[in-house]
Amino acid sequence: MSTKAEMIRQEDEAWARFETVVESLSEEQALEPGYYPDDGWSVKDLVAHIGSWMAEASNMLERIRFGTYAPDTRDTDDLNKQFYEANRDLPLDVVRAECQSARVRILQEWDALAEITTEAAEWFEESAAKHCVEHQARLEEWATELLARGPAPVDEGKPSPDTGGGPSG
């Protein structure tokens, strides 16, 4: 088993790659369905998914730390659906903030553990570094497609963002 420091380094590297791609997209691109075309997922939905699992893992790590942990028998697909439904109508900035917060919390809970149990290592790895890596290839592929299209065309009937549509001065 890796040490806590090695696992944090792996998480940090995976997160940096993930976040770099997410940050490369405009809000419109991040909201466009197509990450999972059959399910209508956008990059925003992916960020919510990652954040939800980090938050869930944080709770489990806290239980491990306090000696109240019991193995989780809930169905992963059902949880994924619940997480999607809970986040789908939230704005991108809220989803990103919640994901960042969940990441901070999982790192805090990981750091607070006196020892690494098998369960703790599994929750941390599977919900953080490995989870980001698992989604990275598709994220990069979808982002490349979105970025290759360039910015969305400006609707001639709407004021451009730089003028605000109002009187100048």
C-alpha cells in the first residue's frame, strides 16, 4: 500500500490534469451535453459527479476515523443517478465550488486519519485520483472537440457582451 503522502501526490497530479481541462472550457462549452452523449451529460455534470463522490468519500473517511464505519452496500448506479438529479439544475459556478469544497474536505479527512486502513485507502483512491483518471481520457476527447469548434457564434439579435447593449459612456 502507498503512503499517505504518495497517495496525496497522486491525487494532486490527477486533479491538476482534470482541472486544467475543465478550466480550458467556456461556461457554454462546459454546459453542452455530449460528455456522455447517451445520457446527456455535460462537463458540468462530470464535475458534479466527481465532487459528489469526493463528498461521499469524505463522509466515509470521517466514519473510519471515528470508528463508526460500516461497509457501504448501496448500488453505485443508483447513487450516480441520485447525484446527477441533485446537481443537474445547479449553475456551473455552484457545481465547481461544491466540487472544490469536496476536494478540500476529502484531503482534510485523509490527513486526519491516524492510520490507513484498506477501506480508507479504497475510498480515497477510488473517489479522488483514480476517479479523475478514469474520466480523464473522455474529458480530454470531449474538450478537444468543443475547443476545435471555437467560440459559439454571436447572435446578431442580441447585444454583444463587450457593449452590454446600452448607451456608451
